[in-house]
Amino acid sequence: MKDNILLKATDMFITLGFKSVTMDDLATEMGISKKTIYKHYKNKTELVEASALALFKLISEGINIISARKSNPIEELYEIKKFVMFHLKDEKSSPQYQLQKYYPEIYKNLKCKQFDVMQECVTDNLNRGIEEGLYRSTINVSIISRLYFSGMISIKDQELFPQELFSINTLMENYLEYHLRGISTEKGLQLLNQLVGNKKLTN
């Protein structure tokens, strides 16, 4: 039952928002009593934390699988973006923003974990891109990897990018292209232009 509660809660939090979903909502959706939920999670904060960490684990494992394929570094970033967007349901409920605003301690802990995972993933991506002649050999990998992480966090800031003006998918597409154009060689730009062109044709 505990796993079922976590699965349903995570789905509802991502779909509707961490703040919006109440324990009553969850109980009604599952057809169980709140008492049953409280047997496994002492309060909503504990359930939010468990959900956030479960989602983080799922996405981290997926990113590791994609990275392990050692495919073309530019295509890899788009594949990771597609995977993350699928599991976060295009982030329509702005989960990161809601965590930061209403559950700051959980957000802080999660951000540290995200940084560690992204540092490893992006550093590997950058180094392979340089080796394959897709990224400029003069870039500072340590700095660029941190800039990439910082940008990913910033585009999810609702005060900077209001959801009613910018969809997260549009922001991610633009940021990813912005990042790659800043570090790519002529060879990398040719591949990027091809990928961007194909995306426009299929959209």
C-alpha cells in the first residue's frame, strides 16, 4: 500500500502541483481513508519529500542509461531533455518552483542531488563532445557544466519566466540550443542545425 500511495501521490503532485494536492484529494482519488495514508506517511511534507526523491531517482536512473549509450553528445542532450519532459509531464504544474516556494528544505536537498547528477552527466558529455570535435577544445568544462546547471534551474523560475508567457518545453528547447551554439565547433553546428531543422519540420 505504501508504494501505491507514493506512486499515486507523485503522479498527482506532478500533474496538479505539490501545493494544490491535499491529503483529502489523494485519499479520494485512491478510494482509501486519510488514516490509511497517515499509517505510512506521518504528514504531507513527508509524502512530498518521498515523492520528490522517488521522481529524482527515476529520472537520474534514466539519464544514466541514456548517458551509458555514449551516443553523439549533441543528440544525447536532446534525448535526455525528451526523457525528463516525459516524466515531468512538461512540468505544467511547475514542480520545482512549488517545491522552492512551499517546501524550501526539500528543494535545497533535491537541488544538491540534482547538481551532483548533472555535473557528472554534463562533464562527461562535454569531454566526449570535445574528443569528437563537436565542442570547442578551448571551453572550460568545469565552468560550462556549472553554467549549464545554473541555466536549467533559472528557466524554471516563475518570476523570470511566467508560465502564462513561456511553456517549459519552449524554454528548454531554446536554452538547449543556446547552450550548444555557444560551445560547438563548425562540425557540431552542422549537426545542431540539422537537428533543429528536423524538429521544426516535425512540429
